[in-house]
Amino acid sequence: MLLVQAPDGVGEVTSGTDLAALLTPLLATLTWPDGSTGLAEGDIIVIASKVVAKSEGRLVAGKDREAAITAETVRVVATREYPDGSTLRIVENRQGLVMAAAGVDASNVLPGTVLLLPEDPDASARRIRRGLNARLGLRPGVLITDTVGRPWRRGIADISIGAAGIDVLEDLRGQKDMQGRDLRASVIAVADEIAGAADLVRGKAKGRPFAVVRGLGHLVTHEDGDGAAVAIRPPEEDMFRTGS
Amino acid sequence: MLLVQAPDGVGEVTSGTDLAALLTPLLATLTWPDGSTGLAEGDIIVIASKVVAKSEGRLVAGKDREAAITAETVRVVATREYPDGSTLRIVENRQGLVMAAAGVDASNVLPGTVLLLPEDPDASARRIRRGLNARLGLRPGVLITDTVGRPWRRGIADISIGAAGIDVLEDLRGQKDMQGRDLRASVIAVADEIAGAADLVRGKAKGRPFAVVRGLGHLVTHEDGDGAAVAIRPPEEDMFRTGS
């Protein structure tokens, strides 16, 4: 069984906040349906990139949000003009992620500021994991998530942009299906699916930047592993790359 | 708290199988962490399109899988040639979904056959919901899911292609964030996130085509609603439409 819960009552996160220290007492208060409390081996902590970025001092003066987007952009993938004169830019950003506005965030931050993504979300995940390990003696999987649109689907959904101690892609290609046939195309984007599951519980308006996922211990690894960067499709696999 | 479980022991599904009748005894055997059993109001049943399609007789002779793909294709979105001479086609299919091979499936079915998607997955979801309601006296949400690739992300993930009695998109645009600012861009693809959560539990190789999701009762509606078709991005919103 998969269980996901998101604790209330997270304190304010500002530049320099130690997220592992902030999380540790919150995790201790978690109550599970079987009556157990706290974190257990095999659990996965899912953290919105927004609080990670704030803790890393990525909130910058942003009167000119468009300039901030330009500075974070490596490649423009698509643009759209709106009747009000604004332009939506879908770009590849410094982290290699294709997202609207390069992931530069002007919501849920103080007016006149913008929030950049963590500079290296996989390094952020590894650091938070180390901090949790030092405090709890456990090695949970850690995912850092952000929100993206999808070209042919309405609505936004969360994906994993940073990871430590978790298989981001589950490769079933050596396995057989129920008829004994090879599962050829089956590399499953499990970290993105976990990000979405956590988003369902955290909500966007509820001030719950953390979720804990239980029941997927088979995806949690002792080593930190390759991180979420492996889920970024490289140029040679990109069927929608224009002008290259 | 979000809870997802996928029962074992689903019998074989063939043309004419009544899925609601097949599911009813399975659902009764579910045990939840609080000791309760069975289905409850507000639960969501997530069903792989594969078994829905099989029950609807969509398994057809498919020596020529490529011809089947062509017949299901409305618009070619992208193609890729592989060194072995095969071609991957990303297309918009008759259901309006953009997917590889039009959603024509040659895995987990008998050799020499291919499985087409349900002709109208929203109608399928409504029919299954009606059948469950008649048997159980409850009105669970029903999602039918399939698997897609993503242009800039490695790995495949599940989305919702059919729905009844569930808000497929959660519109938060009237709400405020924690700083009192409008959540402008926040239409959340909750049904796709639920599809992914169910996929994590069902697995691709485990023969578990059903999952039950508990804890998202706020998304379950009395009326069947508009179905999953509303999550398909219309042409005028498509920033990646070529040649139109």
C-alpha cells in the first residue's frame, strides 16, 4: 500500500534555514494508520523546490522578472504572445529543465522579488538527505519537485527536479509481462509519478511544502545515486527539438 | 492522508467481461490500515485502459500493427527512424490523445493481435461507474489510464484518458496563496497525478490492472461530469503544433 501525508505547521523558510533541522521535529510528529509514528527506513521525503530555493538564498530582487527569465534561459523552446501584451516563454533553463519562464517564480514570494530554482537540485537533495541521516539515523529517499505544463495536456503537474537515494527511473526492460513477453519500452518515470502523488496531498494553496511517501521502499537506495538529472531527455533523444 | 492499494487476483478479462461485476468481489476484500474493509464514499477506482479495451472487444487481428496505427491516427505529430529500420510515430489519435503508436498496444496481448484503446474512454468510465453504483450503492470516482512518453523527460508515466465522477482538472485560480496573492496559473492536472500514483502501486509487470485511491474525496463528484476529454489541450492552446 502507498501512503502519502503532508504535515501542517512548517515554519517560515528564509535564506540559511537548515531544512533537515526544520523537518526533523515535524517528521517525528507524523502518525501512520497502523499507529506508528515518525519516519521509517524506505520512506521518501518530497519537498517543493520553492522552500529549497528560499533556504539557499535564491530569492532575488525582481522588478524585472523578464530579465531574470532571460538570464536563466539556455534555449528558447517555444513562445506565445497573449492579447494583454505578455509573452509566455517555454525554455530550457540552466538546470536543463524545459519549463515555462525558466522556472523563475513570482508567486508566493514578496512583491518585487523573484525566486530562482536551486542551482543544483540534485546537490540540494543530497545535502538534505545527509542532514536527515545525521539527525535521524535513517537514509530516506529525498525528492525536490517543481511544477510544469505539458504540451498536449491541460493543467500543470509536478515533476522531480532533484533526487538523492531514490531510483528516478525504474527500468523494467529485463522483466516479462504476464504473457512472458518482454517489457521493452518500460522505463517508468517513478520519481515524477511520486512528485505528482505528493502534490495531490500537499496542495498548492495549503502551505505544506513537504510530503512523506511510504510504501515504495524498493525504490530507495543506500547510495545517493545519479539524481533527477538522469530524467532529463538528452538532445539526441528529443523529437521536438527545433532549429538544431 | 492519501492511500493507494492495488488488489491481486484479478481474473482474466476478455471481450464481454463485465468489469463492474469482476471488480465488486475484489473491492469487498480490500483491507485498509484503520481496519475497515471494502469501498467507501469518496474512493476512486483507477483502471488500466488495457483491461477496459479487452472487455470492450478492442483486441483485433494485428499482423500489421503499422496499418492499425495508421487507422487510429488523426494527425502525425513527430516521427523518428531507428537504426533497425523501425519508425516511432507520435500521433494524435481518434480519441484526441497525443501518444506513441496512437495507443495501439502489442504488449501483454496474444501474438498476432493488437489492442486498440477504448473507443470512448469517458463513456467506458461512466458505464463502469454505473455498474459499480448498481452493485455497491456507492458512487466512486472512476479513472481509466494509459501510458505516455513526455517530450523532454525520460521514462513513461500514466495519465487519465477516461473519467467519471471526478474533477479531472482542479481549478485553484480563485484561491490565494499563503501571501494572499492569486494562484493564477494553477489549474492542476489532478487526474493525471492520480493516474501516476496508481501506476506506482499497480506496477506494469504485476498483473494488477486496478487500484483504489482513498483520501481525495474532495475531487469526487455526484454527477459524472465532463470526463477526461477536458484535459486534452485544444489546438488553439497548443504551442507545439506544426504545419497548421
